Amino acid sequence: MSGTALSNAPRALVTGADGFIGSHLVEMLVARGYTVRALAQYNSFNNWGWLEGAPCLPKIEVVSGDVRDPHFCRHMMKDVDVVFHLAALIAIPYSYVAPDSYVDTNVRGTLNVCQAALDAGVKRVIHTSTSEVYGTAQYVPIDEKHPLQPQSPYSASKIGADAIAQSFQNAFDLPLTVARPFNTYGPRQSARAVIPTIISQIASGKPRIQLGDLRPTRDFNYVADTCRGFIALAECDAAIGEVVNIGSNYEITIGDTLHLIRALMGSDIEVVQDDQRLRPENSEVFRLWCDNGKIESLTGFKPEVDIREGLSRTIEWFTNPENLRRYKADIYNV
């Protein structure tokens, strides 16, 4: 199979569509004229996660299932042009206590998606990686040639998933791109992530905020920019067979991110260290800073939302009482 240009109204499958990034991607694809099939993880409540109440819901096909099942993956892949594979377990702390589930979902799930896409003759697969595969930066900014360092079971599972995906491109000519986004944030993000943790605790009126280590740096990217990066790669023939970072080329510490959020929210909340939020010593990724030159050279993509504007939009969403009550600010969300 060789890479084939997408049609004017391509049919897209988004796995993990019920999640934070996936739901935003679905909305953006619909706005761009894609016909979208959205995979939500099967559950007995028939809950579609963040797709529930989405304005575009009447325009998409929602299917419930699980990427861990190869038979289901073949079923959901019918009549699809492009696959955006986002379905994964992503919480790093949970990977310390449940590593088997990460291998099952992230590695075997990716195998099932790639095999089904190959069998169905899909024209393009965008496989989602993560900057966590790089581990603590050996040099900055981090380009796609940086060594991979499995500093948590989660990152190890994603390194394995990336390798499975690349093997299908190399061995079977599956037209695939590995998209490697750095730290995405924005409305709907899980409270296990640091930015929602800070905002939700301040917005809930806590007398003090509990955080882990404030020293690590991250390259934060607003969710709309991450989604634009995914689509840019899917529509770029030159990206087939490539691993491509999606990031801002801007580094900021967790501590400075906290100070910026406090300033934007007009808060002087006290900060205390919560030891259960600390990673094991050799597992903490202390520095992430994206070199985004490759995606710009391939597609012309540049991020549009800077950190201050992105945080302002995120704060506005989280401080809406209807949204805030979805979050449990009183507990540590693993």
C-alpha cells in the first residue's frame, strides 16, 4: 500500500474520541468538513465522555468499543480514509500500580489498530505518541532524533506502541505518521494533569494548593494547536513514515506556570508539597522543550495560542460552575 491523497471530504476515525484531546479533534475535523466516526470506550452506562453534549454530536457517528479487541478494530475500520489513533491509557501515576493494563491498551491496542487499518486499506494513519518517551532532556530543544528513555511504565508502553506503529509502515507500507505532541492543556483536561489541578483547586476556594515538584519544565501546548498539528500531518504526504513533534518551542517550569495562573486568577493561594504527587526519583522527567522545526518545515504549522492566552481560555472554562463541579478538587486524581 502506498500513501494516497485524502479526498475533499475524507472519512475519519478518531480513537479515544471521548477523551480530552480526542473530543476537541472531533470538533475541529467536523468544522473542516470531515465525515467523522468517533470511538468512545465501551461502558455499561453508554456514556460517551466529552462527546456528550458536544455541538457537533448530531453530525458524527459514535461507536462504543475497545481497541484491545482486534475483531472490534476490524469492524470499526470499515469505509475509513484516515485514522487518528489517540486511544490510550495516559496517567503516569496509575502506570506505577497497573502496568499490565498500559501494555494491553497502548501496545496491543496499537497493534490491533494498525493491523485493522492495513487490512481495510486505510489511506493514512496518525499514531499519537508523547513527549514522555524522550524522558529528561539530554539536550534542548528536543528534536525527533533525541534518545528514547522509558522513565515510567507509561512511557515504556508508548515507546512500544510507537515501535509497533513504525513497524507497520516499514514492513507493510502502511501510510503512517507518528505524531509526538508535547504537554497539551486546555478545557476538559483530566484533573490528574498539573494545570487543571492548579486551576480547579484555586477555583474551589481551597486555602492552600497541593502540588508535587515545581522544578520540572514543560513545553505546554494549547489543545487547539495540538489538534491543528494532527490535521496538518494527516494532510501532508511528506509526513508519511516520519516521527514529528508537535510543540511550541517554549519552556516553562511548573513553578512559573503556577505563578502565572495565580496572577491570571488574582489569587495568592499558599502552595504546599504533597509527597504522594512526587514521582519516584529516577522516573521524574525534569526537562521537556520541543524543537518544532520539523513540523513547520513539512507542513508550515506554527502554534497560534501562546501560554498566557491559552491559560486564560482554560481558566475561563474551568471557573464555569457547571464545568468545575465535574472535578474532585479535594482528592489527588491518579
